[in-house]
Amino acid sequence: MSELAVIFLSAMLVNNFTLVLFLGLCPFLGVSAKVGTALRMGAANVFVLTVTSLTASFLNAFVLVHAPYLRLISFIVVIASLVQIVEMAVKKLSPTLFRELGIFLPLITTNCAILGLAIFQTNREYGVWEGLAFALGAGAGLTLALILMASIRERIELSDVPSVARNMGLVLILAGTLSLAFMGFAGLLTS
Amino acid sequence: MSPRVTTPGEDFVRGVWRENPVLVQLLGLCPALAVTNSVANALAMGLATFFVLMGSSVLVSSIKRLIPKEVRISAYILIIATFVTIADMVLAAVVPEIHKALGAFIALIVVNCMILGRQEAFASKQPVGRAALDAAGTGVGFIIAMVMIGGIREVLGNGTFLGAALFGSGFEPWIVMILPPGGFFTLGILLLLFAGWEERGGAERAERTWRVPVTRRVSDVGPVAAPGGER
């Protein structure tokens, strides 16, 4: 049990997917202007990460032992179809949520955090439960980074920044500062 | 794309300059920040991405009539994944140390939105020659940006360039530059500098001097990382 907790905390804080490993930067920069949207995006990502982790475990155990060179291709096909299914389910069950997420729902396919998770999980030879803890930790870390960034950006919206900094430059400097703060977690799990 | 006829040179230069994938369009940021802690890694990543982009653009452009519209994105992703698998295996066989240093990020070329973006926006609509030129321009623009970020980070963070020591023993390396925050800071400061330069009319002057074609302004492109727009 404690081993699972270590995997969870490590993926969430020490090796935060967005701020330390640079995975999933597109939604981090694109969907982080408002806290509400950031939260929903985070939730959608947690769901896709969890299901991807389970599917990757299944593929690794039963299919890819016979054809390891197909790993990348099969992972990306699984992720693309998964996102398609999620999209159709959300559209059917909650048209309001579907409209709110808009273009960002299909774009989860090209979020490198998802494919990165499947590959890391395979490289580290995680089992089903370890993979699940890893996916939940990664999702929690992603959501945390999104919400932190969105909260800062909501305040910047109202402040008077120099005109050169109105674009992405300032957001990246902010991300660097957040990343610096997350470096402080590096010593958390060594003892 | 502007409706007027473009010359082959413009197809190439556009990706390097006006629509530089990393520095203007902010696409493909994950590798641009994750593996640029040394020039050698940045260069290897840039070349691998160039190969994948070139291969997929040419292939997509050649078979564009055979791909049904409904499944085109999946078809592009499959083509890209095939080329990435090739690049992965070649790098593992030829330069094992670099392959190890780049780790999972070779495989993650598949989800580099820059590559998929070029297929959807250009290669699927244009003849093979123009698609190849466009891919070459975008690829070269990507390599330039990677080496630029990698160079700044390696020189400041390690005191070396491509492994060769630049400063005397008195230089204290800024370790933070080769750590993750350094990636964000380097790209952020570069973007601020470019924005300031553009504001003072530097971009127009350079375009007049070098006769670089004007296709569209940075402010029109905006943060392309959010294609749907958020508001």
C-alpha cells in the first residue's frame, strides 16, 4: 500500500507531469485562462489517463509480448479511439458539458501526457494497481498545475503588464516560477 | 494560406521565419523544453523530428486522394507513428547514448502537434513538391529554435557548447538553466525579447532587408496552442 502511495505522490508532486517533465504543455498554456475551464479540463484528463493506464496494462500483458515493435502504434490507436468514445458518451449524456469543453475534448488525443503515461508505465514495468496509482497521481498533478496557473492568470488579467508581456512570454515565465517551486518537492521522497 | 500564388521559396521560408513552429506558433513545446538541456540532445531531437515531418508530409501528400475525409486524422497519426517507430529504431541502433538521453521523448514525437498540424493544414491539400518544401521549412525552423534554446541553456547552465568548455574555471554554472525551470525561463525570455523587437518594428525592417515574404502577423496567429479560442 505504501508503495502505491509513493508512486502517487511521486507522479503528482516530485515528477509533476507538466512542470517538471514538460508533458501536456498545450492544454497547460491553452486552457489555463480561467479556473473553471481548467478544473473541467483536469477532470477530463484524469478520466482518460486512468482508462489509458488500464488499457495499456492489458495490451502489455496480452498483446505486445508477441509484437513489441507495434507498441507505439497500438497505444496511439487505443488513445485516439478512447477519446472518441469519451467524446460520444459526453455528447449523449451531458450536452452542456460537451459544449463547454468544445475543441479541447478531441485535442486530448494529442496531449503528450496521455501517451507519455502509457510509455513510462511500460518502461517502468508497472502492474495494474501501480499503473492505476501512477495515472491518478499524474492526473492530480496535471489538474493541480492547471488550477495554479489559471488562478495566477485570472489575477494578471486585471493588472497592468507591459505590452510586450501580453502574449505567451509572461505565461512561460510564470510557469518557470511554478516549476522552480515544484523543484522544492525533489527531496520529499528520498528518505 | 493566402489565395495568391506562392513561390517555392516562400513555402520554405514561411516555416523558418513568419510561422516558426516553436517561437511564433508555440507548437511542439513539450520536446522544445524537455530535451533542450544540451545542444547535442536538442540537435538530435530536431533532426529526428525533421525526418518524421518530412516523411509523413511526402507520404500524406502522395496518397491524399486515397484517404477518406472522415478518418483522415487517424490515418495521419498512423503514418506519423510509423515514421516515429523507424526513427526510434534507427537512433537506438546508431547513437545509443543519445537515444537513452532522449528517452520517451522520441516516441512522443507522435503527439507533436506541429507535425499533425502541417499534415492537416498543408500536406493534405498540396502537391508532393510543395508539401516537401513546407515540411523542410517547418523542420528547419524547429531545428533552429531547438538549437537556440539548447545553446542558451547549455552555455549558461553548464558553461559548455556541444561539450566544449567555453569559460575558465572561474565560471560558476547556473544549474537552474539545465533544470526544468530553465526551459520555461529561456523560452519565456526569448518570446518577450521577440515581442519587444517586433513592437519596435524590427521584424518589418528585417523583412525588407532580407526580402522575407510577409504572410501574416504574429498578432493574427496569437496563441495557437488554443485552437478553439477560449472566450
